[in-house]
Amino acid sequence: MPEHSGSHALDGQAIRAVDLTKAYGHADSPVYALRGVTFEVRWGERVALLGKSGSGKSTLLNLLGGLDRPTSGSLDVAGHSIARLTGRQLARFRSVSVGMIFQSFNLIHSRNAWQNVKLPLVFAGQQPRERREVARRALEAVGLAARFDHRPAEMSGGENQRVAIARALANRPQILLADEPTGNLDSATAREVVRLIREHVEERQATLILVTHDEDLAAACTDRVLRLIDGQLAT
Amino acid sequence: MRVGDLFGLALAALWQQKSRTAMTTLGVLFGSFVLAASLSIGQGVQDTIERESHRSDFLRKITVRSNHRGANADSAGKQVEVAGEMSDAKRDRLRRAIADHSPGKPVALTRDKLVKMATLEHVEAVVPMFWLSGFAVLDQQSQLASLAGVRPESIDCRRRLIAGEFFSSSRQPVCTVSEYLLYRWGLTDEASIAGVLGKKIRVELRGPGQQRGLRLVLDKPEGEEPTLEETIALEKIKEQLPKVLDFFPLPPDQSRLLRGMIEGKDASPASVVSEEFTIVGVLRAATPEELKEPWDPLRVSADLILPYETAADFYFRQQGTEERGIDHAVVVVDDERHTKAIYQQILDQGLTAFTVLEFIEQQQLIYLLIFGGMTCVAAVALLVAALGIANTMLMSVLERTREIGIMKAVGAGNTELQLVFVIEGAIIGSLGGGLGVLLAWLASMPGDAWVRSMVAHSVPVELKDSLFVFPLWLIAVTLAFAITITTLAALYPARRAARIDPVAALRHE
């Protein structure tokens, strides 16, 4: 089992969600994105979250990534109870414990590849010399050694996603959260991106949560599939 | 997160929006420039007034005059009963009008008053100021000459000494003569000028006597004055005129009229006061440069200069002067801190007095108000610039919503994001404030030259130092003000940035 730290021991579980609910809108007439979701993910396990659009996949991923808090229920990720973390602790959790890959890459357009990859290291408080080296290695690992100084607009979609993967992995998080990582890519590039993600997850024995609606991708990349239908896990 | 990284992110964001940053900074620069310039000239003018005041010791001097209007006019007016039905305001107005038209008892600057002022604590000297005109007789030759008394310490007289020495005591029978008086006597070469040193000079003050009446005046061509002999001859004619009036071929009524005008009006002979003084030195006239120096009430220009107490003794030997007193006197105080107190004590004696200190304080107050106003305008300009910054940064927060969401997703905390925006404001403030001070300093060079030329045209004062000053406190205050204002302006946008929901921000296009 990979080494991990956290405020709560999870008895070998990387993620444990119990009766997780997320509602939006006014309290009088809430709109539920997640309704009583309960599941566990072991350390090193690769899990696909499958579901149609609007089924609550991205909402669940945002909760797992500490970008949002649950309305009710408990959610423990990498030993951290998400609902109980302060704003500062949550920011730290996002920068160190998890790495996120988005369908639309979410790179800062005014910064080059190297600066984008460096960003989580900056917020984690790493020394400049150290983070320069880490960012360089991360970009080399995704095959972008020649693209250090290129801005997102100067690279292809596949290259941008590879920069996003390098950024997500830069802090060596033990949990990787990927939200439709191949959604905006052509099939050849998508295969290359999937290969990279799988390679890095296997190499680091990281836990992977992959949100997708692509059954084939889920089967190729993950050990287990969780299906979400209207905010609930299908049994 | 490291402090250096916070600055790095702020600088990167500013650099990303170069034009907007430049325009915002320009607003702060302008406000800071006006602030620094107004503070600089305000302080510079205050310093200049103070420095010019201290270059001479005239702050220690009080000019005292007789009070011809009467010391008790105001108090007499207050006691006047104004009868009749009227409002209190009208009664007061009438009372003041009566006071203005009620001559009080005039207070003359007599010898007693001079002695009394000299005994006041912190009074160093009381120098009577009068310009007498009398006849100076040297080697049987007379010349109409002006005469004044000065202190032995007079720097002005001492530096104009071209032969002999200046007197060392305030009371001794000696005098200095002017180079011009010697010229009028025909003594022009160096040897004859040196030759007068040690010689006795007789000075005669001739007055018309106690009573007013007929005066005979010899009107000579311009530039020529009547000699002593001519004056004595005229006085003799005046004395004998009543006796010889019948010999004039005048009609009886005119003869009677003239007799009425002359007889009994001036029975006493002319008042003549005469004394001998030893010439100890020769003085040249003041140069144009010396005349440009700060005004000094003790500076005199006369043909004959006597120690001031000797001059006063001589003056008071004339008929009627004990009652009439002198025109004015200069009271020299030991330290300018005591000038106001002594000034008040002199006023309490019923005399009128003037001190430059009061004038300077009024001037300083006026300048303080003017430059205070300018500073307020500058502060408002900076506040307007700050509103511009707040607006610009709010726009920036809106434009950078997605970027803020991305930064939050990869680990940025609310505090860190707030700090980045606040630092952006502070950087704009530092840059604008620093450049504003620099611009004010650069502009002060031609500005100072211009103000100097204006001053040189209007007053005979040569300013030695710049009218603009940039002390450290001024730089610090301007910078601190600019940084504080811009930082405060950035607080609200910063809070808005920190509150952005990362999930919503990542969906933002």
C-alpha cells in the first residue's frame, strides 16, 4: 500500500463515501446532483465513474478533488474528511493530496507549459530550484521536453492535455482524478493520453478515479466501474 | 506559499495587462506628483522664510514709535455712553465710531520711555533712531550733514569702514564720517582721508526755537545746501526784521499785517546745540549688493555716525525734544523667543510697535493654508486614482475568473489569492508613488529656477537655497500615502477574487 498521510486512518481505503449527498439551489426546493452515494476505493485501485451527462459524475469528482463540499454524508479522501477541512486545509489538500485532469485542460493561457506545471508546486511552497527541476522532469515524462516555453495556444489539444497531466502529477499525488480526459481529443491522441495516464498510475501505484461515458475507455483503464444514474450509484 | 511567489504572481498578472497597468499607474503617478510637489514647495517656502529670517537678526528687533493717536482712545471709547433707543449692535457701532474719533492722550517716545524699555528683562539695547540734519564744521569749513546713532556692534557699519576704526562704546565723543562728506569738503586722495582721523569735528544743530512763526529759507540751486554762515545771517535778519519793518515802503495795512505776523511769535533766538566729536573712522556707502540683503531696522546711512547713546544725549539737548521724544527706536531683544513678550510689554506702555516676527508668522500661516489646500487637492487626485484602481481590478477579477478557478483547483488558498491582488495594488502604488516623487524632483529644477526669477523680479532678495525640498519624510509620506490608498483600493477586488467558487469558475468561459 502506498504511503499516505491524513487526519483519519481509512483502514487501507483511499476513498470512503458514505451516504454522500450534494444539492444545489435554494433549501426550499433543492436540486440533487448526488443522492446518498456510498462507496469505497482502495489504495492503488483504478475506478471508472460511468454515467450519462447530468448523472452527477463531475459533481462527485469535484467533491473528491476538494473543489466543493458535500451537502450531507461523509467523504474521506486520502485520510482527510472533506467536510471538516478548513479553507486553508482544503487548498493544501488540493495541492498535495490529489491531482486533477479536466476535459478542457484548464491551463492558464498567459503562462507557458513549464509555468503551468509549476503552479501546484508554487502553492505547495516548494523551493524555486526544486520545483524547476520537478516541472522539467514532469514535462519530459509526458514527452514535452521541446515544449517548455510554449503557451497553450501554441500547442495542440493533445499536447495541452499532456501538460495538464504533467501538472496533475507534478506533486506526486497518490490520487489522480480525471474528468473526461479524452473528451476533447481525436481518437489517436486520446489513445496516447490514456496510455500516459495508465503508465503513470501503474508506475506510481496511484489511485485513479476516471470519469467517462466511454465504456471502452473505462474497461481499458480501470479495475472497477461505478455507474451513476441520476445522482445514485447503480447496484 | 513563499512571499517571493506571491510577488511573482502579482507581477506576472500586472505584466499580462501592461496597458491597463500603465494607465492605472499613470493616475497614481499624477496624484503622487502633485502631492509630492505641493508638500515640497510648501515645506521649501516655510524653510526659506525661516532661513531668510535667521540669516539676519531682525527677528530680535522691535521697531517702537510714539503713539500719536493716543493710547487710551479705545478704552475711552468703551466708556462712552451712547444715549437713545437703538439696538445693542448699533450702540456698539456708534461707540466704536466715537472711539475712532476721540483722540486719546498721545504717548511720546521720550527719554524716560527709552530708559524704561532698556530696563526690561531680555532687552539687550534700545537704539533711538533719528536722522538729524546739522552743520558739520571741519577746519573752519561747514557742510550740511546728516547724523545718526548706531550700536558699536553694527556689522553693517564695520564692514564699510575704509579708514581708521569703529567706536567700541555706545557712549563716547567720537564719530565716523562718510567718504562722500569728505568729498564734499574736497578731501579726495587717500592721504587727506587718513589725515582727518583724530581731528575734531564740530556739529551744530540749529532749530527754529520753541515757538512757530516766520522762517527764512535760502533756496539754492539743486544739489546745493545753505552754508552755516548763510544760515546764521538769515537768522540775524529774522531777529532784526521787526525793528526795521518801518523802513520798508509798504502800505500801512500791509505793514500792520506783517507786524502782527512777526511780533511776539518768535521772540526767542534760534535754538543752537553744538558739540565736538573726534573723527575715528571713515565709512564708504553701501554697495548695491549690500542693499539687497535682508532688511535691518538698525541699518542707517548718514554723513556722521555717532555711538547711539552719545547721539541720543546730543539729540535730547535740543529744545522741546524731552517732551516731543524721538521718531522711533529699535529694541534689540537677547533671543527671538522673547521678542513677542517684549513686544507685548511695549504695547502695554501705550506705544506702537512692529515686529517682523508677527508678519512672518502670518505669512507662514498663509503659505501653510495655500499648500495645505494643494495637498488636499493632491490627496483627492490620489483617491480618484484609487477608485480607478478598484474599478480596474474588479474588471481584472472578472476577466481572470477562470484563471482564479484554475489556481484554486491546483492549490491556491483564499488568503493567498487575496494577497496576490493586494500586492498588485501595492505594486501600482509603489511604482506610481515612486515615479511621482521622481517626477516632482525633476520638475522642481526648472520650477525652482522659474520661481527664483519671479522672486528676483519682485523683491530685492537673493535666495541661496532651493524653494523645493525633498526631505526623507516627504518621500516616505508620499510613498506611504500612495501605497496605502492603492492597497486599500485593491482590498475589495481581492475579497471578490478570494470568494470565487472554483467549480463555477472552471465552467466560466
